[in-house]
Amino acid sequence: MFNNRKLANFETITLPNGVTYEQPTGLFINNEFITASHGKTMEVVNPATEEIITYVSSGSRDDVEYAVEAASHAFNSTNWATQDPKNRARLLLKLADLVEENLELMAAIETLDNGKTLALSRGDVGLVVNCLRDAAAYADKINGRTINSGEDYMNFTIKEPIGVCGQIIPWNFPVMMLSWKIAPALAMGNVCILKPASATPLNALFFANLCKQAGIPAGVVNILPGSGREVGNSITEHPKIRKVAFTGSTDVGKGIAVNASSSNLKKITLELGGKSAHLVFDDANIEKTIPNLVNGIFKNAGQICSSGSRIYVQEGIYDKLMPAFKEYVDNIKVGNPFDESNYQGAISNKDQFDTIMKYIDIGKEEGAKILSGGVRVGTKGFFIRPTIFYDVHEDMEIVKEEIFGPVVTVSKFKDIEDGVAMANDSEFGLGAGIETENLSTALKVAKMLKSGTVWVNTYNDFDSRVPFGGVKQSGYGREMGSEVYDCYTEVKAIRIKL
């Protein structure tokens, strides 16, 4: 089944900034770009123009089987997992250098493929570099411990890699999410089969080529574009895959948790949806607060699972904040993501564009008032004005449900207890924000909020050394920070009677 696979072509693509590069278009398995077993491809669309960029191979269950065979061989029949971790660290550092050398090109690919602005794409690729270098630093620092149980015994633990890890990432941060998963997995000696989102596979395939250039052995990293039904389900259910990491919607994550557990009780990391609250207290500095609110919800056109999509403003500052917020948002430039004067680019795909516009209509029908936005920009490309709803009720759909776009609701609250109660009244618990000049307020409220991350006087502000993940229906496990390495290791206890 797996012999004589046809090699896939590279396609010459000219980016809107005039740069030309060679784009891999095949599945990346065992350090080769190959066509899908059934020969199927899928189109990749530029969300800013609605034009087809290229076609890439779309994987099948047979292709997942081939990738599992290649990954299993790399894990079980080579020294990838058992070598001195410094050797893996050296390769990760070389890969980080290659990404850094190609930062501008990868940022442009991300903007072409995803629709986000170049400034955001540069930041994403920069975080990829940091994640790879952090992983290299951690590679030989994740050790076990000794346990004293008296003079008659010697007890210690060792941390071992899990094996073949399946990883499924979304379209909102195509290359950044890839690094959040691949970097720690490789550092710990695991091997990976990663499925990028169908809408945004280009940078994952470009990254795969850099892995080969860096000298990462065949079978250690495998990238399989394809549908969730075909490739995603095959990864989730495969009995030789021992770990699944997924970032995406809560509904899909629940299905993955069930299928991964029922197949072979895989170890699971889920980073899921959010409906995060951003609280503004009376003593907040309005001039500093408004850019934080904007960054919280309109960064990446609101397509961030931790977006601060519910803003709660204390009564004493509400009437001062709202007109200033409106003025700022009214002046946000939306358009061509390659135009560096634009703050917000395109929605990443038509399905999400239609979903956002549907929620804007629902908000109007529910009786919420629009302070700014609420309309499409132009007639070509998936552009939406940043939208602020106010005079909302907590039981409205636009307040309760994740919209995943540049849409925010604003409500008033009286005091700390009232604001925290409103913020915590959600099945989600991924992110939260606090705007205050009072340190005691910040610390008290941060402890009261039920979320995996709390930002104070900043928002959607990520660092590769700080863990990220959710509580409640926003998932479990963590990305980044030292905590992520526990998600890619198993602990073995050894007890010796002396």
C-alpha cells in the first residue's frame, strides 16, 4: 500500500508584495512530499480577494496509516526518543534559525492564506521562533525526581516520551498553533502527525520543508492536510496514536475526547472555545484601557478563542468610556492585509464570515443597540467592520455564544462581586481581562475569575514562557510554558528494595 508513492510538485507562487517562492503542495510523510493515495486535492482561497491561491493534496485514511507507519518506525526503530536530549535541542535550534531567516516570507504566506495583517503575521512567526528555542532549552531539563521513603528503599521517577502524537490545529493561527504543539512534542522525544486546517495549510507545508532542511529525521514530523472527517477522525481513532492535541471549537473537542478515549484511551489536550470577559473598573485609565479593549476583541478580527468578547464596565466610568471607545473603533482601518496601514484584515474563510454576519443580525433582532460597525466592508473579500453592541441582556445569544469574530457586547456592573458574577456566568473559561490602577483590586479579582488566563492592563498578550489553556468547557491541558511538557511525557516510578 505504501510503496512507490508519487512525489508531489512544488508550485511557484507570487505573493501580493511581489515576492516569489516555492510552495510545497503534497502531504509531508517520511520526509517526502507526496500526493494523496486517492489523488484528491483541495483548493486554498485568499480570503482578502476570494481567489484561489493553489491546490494542495487532501489526505485519506490510507495516508494517515502510512504516516503512522513512518512515525512509529521513527519512534521505535531509531534513536530519536532515546538519544541525548541535547541532540534534539540542537535540531530545534537549527529549525528556529531557519524560521527566523524566513520570517518575512512566512509572515507573507500567513497573510495570504489566513487574511490577517502582516503585522500580526510577523508576531505569530516570531512566537514560533521563541517556542522552538524554548523547547530546545527544556529538552534536557524535564527530569524525574528522587523520593525518600526510608533507608530500605531507593525510589525515583523518570519522564518518558509518549510515542506517536496526533495534532489537529485551527485556521486562525495556522503556524503559531503548529509550533505550540510540535515544538514541545519533539523536545520530549515524541513523533508527530499534524493536520492543519483545510482552509490554511500553506505555512504548515512550508514549515515541513524547513524541518527537513534542519535535519529532523524522516518520520518524526508528518504534515497531512485534509478534511476533519477523513484525516482528523483517522488521527483521533487510530490505535497506534497515543496522544491527541486539539485546538478548535468546544463541540468538535467534545467529539474528539469521546473518540480518542474510546479508541485506546489516548492522552488528550484540548484548547477549546471561549466567551471571555474583560472588566473595566472605575479607576481604570481610559487612555490606556481602550487600546487594550480593542486588542482584546478586534485583534486578528476577533478570531481568537480567548477574545474579550464580553466587556463589563463599572457604572462610574461607563459614560466616559463609551464615547471614547466608539471614536477609537470608528477610526480602525479595515482592508487589504498587505496594506500595513490597516489594523484589521479579512475574516479567514467564507463560512466564518457568514456566521459572524448571522450573529450581527441576531443581535439586531434581539434588540441590542449598535455603537459602531455591524456592516460588511466592500463587496469582495471577507471584511467586516469592528462591531460594538450595547444595551444588551445577559441571556442574549450574542452575549452567551462564541461568535469568533470582530463583535463585542458591553454591559454595566456595580461592584466587584457584581462584575465577577457576570464574568463567571459562562460555560467557558479560557481568558479574562481586568483594567484597574489598583493592585489590590487586580489581584483580588484575578483570583475570583474562573479562567485559565487573566490579563491585567493588557489583553491577548502571549509569551512562549507563559502557559495557556482553559477551564470548564474551554478544555484542559496547557500550551506553552513548562506545563506543556507534562502533556507530552509519561511518568514512570521505579522502586528498589535495598
